[in-house]
Amino acid sequence: MTRTTVTVRRTGRDTGLVLVTAAAAWVWLVLHRGGMGSPTTAGDLLAFVGVWTVMMAAMMLPGTAPIASLYARTATAHRAPRVIAFTTGYVLVWAAAGLPAYALAVGADRVAGAHATTGTAVASALFAVNGVYQLSNLKDRCLVKCRSPIGLMLRYASYRGPTRHLRAGAHHGAYCLGCCWSLMLLFAAFGVMNLWAMVGLAAVVAAEKRMPGGYLVARVVGVASLALAVAVFWVPALAPDLTGGGMGGMGMGGTSGPGGGGGMHVV
């Protein structure tokens, strides 16, 4: 057995740990798509963040699996614990993002219960924010760290202490959050736990990070989002959770709230 063969097998195993975690998260979400209730109390914040964390693991880990594997390969032994700690730190950043996501979901539900024009205007604003950010220099700077993380690997090599792998994952997760936060805003329009929105946005994230034309994908999505910001006034169904556009069957919750999106409604 050659050294190259051993390296390839170890690399595949390191990547596989992350991909198996992502696959398990997808399976859990699909199996529970009809069981998402309608949180109404402060204690439901924890339930929301828990489900949000699983959702982010499902969506984001496939795109970051090669980075976790690259980080593991900076050591010659104990790679699995490094991958696990790195991935944990990464997911914790996205779990923390569940707090503002919860507030946004609460606001979206309140808007959905108001006049339809208000919901349409908010949806247009969300599409516009995402479109502008997708075309911004800040998006490019964050995306380059996700696509070409060699510089980050050199930085992580200087980390010391028992939490260094966790810190490295959290640091990379922060860049990833900076890259993708505006895409996550769109859940307020589509439905927070909308399965098809999850699949579509996960595909966009993976394409931006891994495809050779990832920067072009980001720009195309930005232009498309700006077009949706205008089109939603004529086709409110483009933002079902804010406008009651009649796409409730696509949501994770299995029940349609005031917005008709069928996602996890929180008030």
C-alpha cells in the first residue's frame, strides 16, 4: 500500500465524518417535517434554536467538509478528534445565529398577520438586502476565505490550548456566516423551516464554495434576488410566509399559519 493510498483513505474518512453528520441532519429534518409545532412561549426559543442548528448542520456542513478535512490533515495523528472539534465549533457559530433568526421569525409572523401590502414590502426589502450583499465586496472577501482557506490554516496552526480545534472551527464558521447570512434572511420570506427552500439555498451555498465558478454563482443569485425584490409586488406567492402566497404544502410544519408558508411559526 502506497503512502498516497493511505493519505487518500484518511482524507476520505475525515470528509466522511462531516458528510455523515450532514446526512443524519437531513434525515432527521425530513422525518420530522410534519412534527414541527407552533412555538408560543419563551421556552420555545430553545426548541427553535435546536431545530435551526440541525437545519444549519444539514445545509452548511457539505460545503465545509473539505475545509474540515484540510484542517485535519495539518496533523499526522488524532485526526478524527480534530475534525469533530472543528465541526463542533463551526456548528456552534450557526447555532448562535439562531437567536437573531428567531427574532426575525417572530417579526415575520407578525407581519404575515398584518396587511398583505406590508408583508409584500418586507419581502421585497429582504430580497433587496440579499441581492445587494451578494454583489458586495464584503461578500467576496468572506467567500474567498471559504473557497481558499490556506491562509486560515496557517493562522490556526498558531492556536494553542485544549480548545484550539474548537476555536479554529468557530473562526471559520464566522467567515461562513459572514458569507451566507443574507441568504438565510430569505427563510423569513419562504418559511423558516421550508424544506424546499432549505434544499435550494443549500445548493447555492455549496455551489458558491465549491464550484469553479462560485463567484459567478454568487453574482447571479444577487441579480436574481434583486429581480425578486421587484417581482414580488406582482407575484406575492414568491414570498409565501410573508404574503400568504399559498405555498403551505412546501413547509416543514405541515400546517399553514397566517402567512400560509407552513414553516415553523413562532407566535
